[in-house]
Amino acid sequence: MKRFLSGAGLLCTTTILFSQSIVQPNYGLKSHETLEINKIEMTGESTLIYLTVENRIKSGYFCADKNIFIVYPDGKKSKLISSSGIPVCPEKYFFRSAGEKLYFTLTFPALKPGTGWIDLVEECSENCFYFYGVTLDTGLNKLLDDIFSRASKGKPSDNVVLFKTVIDSIGSLDRGIEGLLYINIVNAALEDADNVNASVWYRRLASSNAPRAGRYIKYLNDKGIKF
């Protein structure tokens, strides 16, 4: 997984300033391997999401449906206003070569004040993209980046403890990226050859109130991890 969590500073209240930019925000899960959120700009008038997708196949193409939504933690949706740099499906952008990147921007209404995280979801007939648990708090994103770096260098057994500390810290708070932490614990336990602990945390995720917990369980199942 791309990101890891920190146990420090997670209990702060998130507030979106009048004008704020988040560069490479952390997220829990995404649909397309080469699709990335480069930046999110939030103002009192609009929300701009800058994305990149890289082509890795011959004769590849990409498009964005007009039905793209920001989904709030309470499930309410905010629909796409406009897009630039990318065709609206069924029109397509055809890549000229493998490795070519397409940069595009999605514009939405201004976010509700106090929004700490969102999902970005395309609703279409096939190959729809999504990002779940996109973190909007600047300080939290910095902490996540730091922990990701630490975890990439740590021992699996140490990472289990590190991630568990965060779970204990956030308690029942509604964090969109919470499911990712469970996944990291399960993976770290398996890397440590501790199937019993991996099973315990797998079942905790399945019974947790983490947003989209079922999606994270499916991710593990698709990787052949099931208890």
C-alpha cells in the first residue's frame, strides 16, 4: 500500500481554510494503478483536483465520465462541474506510446467546512475509477508521509506495533484512511510469519466501523489473503 499512519496528532480537528492546497494527498484505496492525485486546491468557491494517469500498454486510451462525485463521510455527494485536459466518455484520449502521461483537472463545488476526508468516485458502466479515504488535513498528511517512510525501513514486527498504536489512538473517530491501517497491520503480521495475529486483525477490520471496511476486505481477498 502507498501510505501508512502515525499515532501522533491524529485527534486534531480538521478545518479547510479559505484557500488551501494539498500536494499528493494520502488515500486508502484506488482503482487504477497508474492514476494519481497530484494536488487538491480548495477555496471558498470551488475544489480543483489535479490528476495524472500513465499509459503502460499499446493502444491505450482514457476518458472521464461526466458522472464523477466527491463523496463526503456522511455519504452525501457533490457532482463534477467540469473537467479539462481529458475527453468526456464516450470520447477517448488515445495515448501515443507506453509511458505517456495524461494530466487533467476536475472541478467541483467548494467543500463543506470541516471536511477531513473525501472519496472521489466515477460512476459509469465499466473501468470506473475511484479513490477512497483521500486525506485533506495538511498536518495529518505530513504525519502519514513520515510514517510511510519509517515503516518502509522498519521490521515487520515493529510495524505491527506502530500501526496498532495508531488504531488505539484514533479509537472510534471516523477516518477515511483507517482501513488502510488495518491492511498494513495484516500485511506486516504476515511478513513476520505471524498468521495468528494477521487473522485477528483481519477479523477486526471485517467487524470494524472503518469507512468502506468491506472494500478493504475485498482488497485483501483479491491478494489471496482471507481468514
